[in-house]
Amino acid sequence: MPLLSDPIELLRPPVLRFGVGTIDTLAAWVEERGYGRPVVIADPVNAARLAVLGLGTPACFGTVVPEPDITNLMAAVAAAEGADCVIGFGGGSAMDLAKMVAVMAGHDLRLADISGPNRAPARRVGLVQIPTTAGTGSEVGTRALITDPATQAKVATESRHMLADLAIIDPALTYSVPPFVTAATGVDAMAHCVEAFTSKRSHPIIDAYALQGIELVGKYLRRAVEDGTDAEARAGLSLAALYGGVCLGPVNTTAGHAVAYPLGTRHHLAHGIANALIFPHVLAANAPATVEKTEAICRALGFAPGGSQDVLAGARDFCEALGLDMRLGAHRVPEDDLPNMARDAHAIRRLLDWNPVDLSVGEIEGIYRAAY
């Protein structure tokens, strides 16, 4: 069992601003730092509301796609030529792309040159992260995921040089997020906390953030789904996502995300719903190995602990109460691809090796079939 005295390193943006209205401080910060050529990295929805940034008409790469691939990345890098500050504005895909653009700008680099841990060069530009969903927590992290179309696998890059200089978490930016996206991204934020909490490399410091994040989702997610303008609920979810991002740094996720990844890379499901569909099944599979922590998770989400089947039913009911269709087949995932998905997921050892239960290819396929 990890001890409080075990070594751990936590990295944070040097400036983190949280709360309604904090977006209004961006322009002054950019001016104070002397940045005259910022570029915004955004998805089409957020590219259409750049005015909220208060920067006039900044340059913008506004075609970030869900689960961005190498082609999307290199187009963003080209669009950022000459910029002195990169601003990620959107969900996890936009912020991950912004991290990569920031370390690649001004360098003649390919993804293969910097992927993996601690290979990215020092940044020559500033980096700001502004989340518009309460999900990934990418705004406070040092890791980014880009899909390689040739292998249909996510390539992870991690470096302290990808840590933002400024993170602005303004819950008001999430008020317009639709109920389905609110639900899916909220479960993703909670899954970050749950998987770190139950990981083999969990740490008491991270456990504190993780459990608080789970409790916040249990308290506020349904409220935000039912009323997107509920300011308290939106702030609670934004904080939960932030705590999930804290968990990702020194601990990271485990089997839940590994099993969810092929849904995105092979069948283009958004990251949030992919994780939601898998979450109850992996929580139940891990329950026998993490009894006390699983009981704490169940209580935080508002249902009674029990055996694995009770955990599965309770977690699925929690997600379905948010309006999510928890049948994998309802999301156009072909049943005949489940064996291939299981093989792909099983190969993601950087996550699965830290799962509290060793899942075989067959067991992962069984999770897909149970979810189908």
C-alpha cells in the first residue's frame, strides 16, 4: 500500500485562475507578458466565440477535431507559425493540441521526434489553457494524446515544457455545454479520479484530490445536466475536472481509459462518452482488489456498495440517470470489431500495467460484450 512518505512530484501552472469572470483577466495578462501575436487553438464551436477572450481578433486555428490525429496536429503547427503565445480554448482535444503546438512551434519536428516522456524541447512561446468543458483537466497537465492514423493508436507525449504558464478555469464558459456533453465529460472527469484512486501507484496526496473530485461529480453532475445555468453545479464540476487533471499528472489512469481508447481511435466516439460507457464495467472488475476504495466511490456517487454486480448496477444506474444510453451497440460500434478492440486495448501497457487487476485480452473483450 502506498505510504504518505513515498516520494511524489506534482507540477502546476505557475498561475491558475478559477471562478466566474476570470476569463476577463486574460487580455491584461497577455499584454503584461508582451505577447503581440497570440494564436488560439480551438474547435469550430469555440472558434465562433473568440470575442469572450477579449483579445480583439487574434489568429485562430479553429478546426480542432475530436481525438485529433497527426494531420490535425501538423495543420495546427503550421497555422501557429510566427505566434508568440499559444492559447488552448476548448475541451481536452483543443488543449492537448495547444500543448503540442507550443513545444513544436519554432522547431522543425515531427510527432515521432518528441513522443514519449521528457523528449519535447523547451518552449519558445507562451502557453495558456482555457477549458470550456468540465472533463479532461488537461489545463493543468503535462501530457497530450494524438492519434496515429496508421496504427489507430493514441500516442502520448509528456513533458514539463507542456505545462501552461496560465490556466483560466471560468465555469461560465461551460454554461452552454449541452446536457449530453455535460454528462459524458463529467463522467470522464470522475473516471480520472476513480482510476487514479484505485491505481497500483495511487498516493495518499492524490487520493485526497481524487475522492474530492468523485464527491463533487456525485453532488453536482446531475444538477448541471438538468440545468446548465446552475452556477454552483457548473463550478463544482469545473473543480472536479481540475482535481481529475491533478490526478493525471503523477498517477494517471488505468484500465478504464485503456479500454475506452479504441472506441475513439477506431470508431470516433468522443472521449467523454467512450469513458462513460466503460466506467461501470471496469469499476466492477476492479472492485474485489480495491474493496475499501470502491466502497468510498459508491458512497460518493450515491449508491450502496456491495459485490461486483451491485457495483456494476449502481454505476450504470448513475450514468443512465444522466440520460446516457449505456449500450455500446447504440453508439454504432460494430460487434464484429470487439476482438480487435480488445487486442488494441490490451496493448496499452502504460495504463494497464497499473490497473489493480490484470486483465487479459479475453477479459477485456468480455467487458466490451457486457457493455454492448
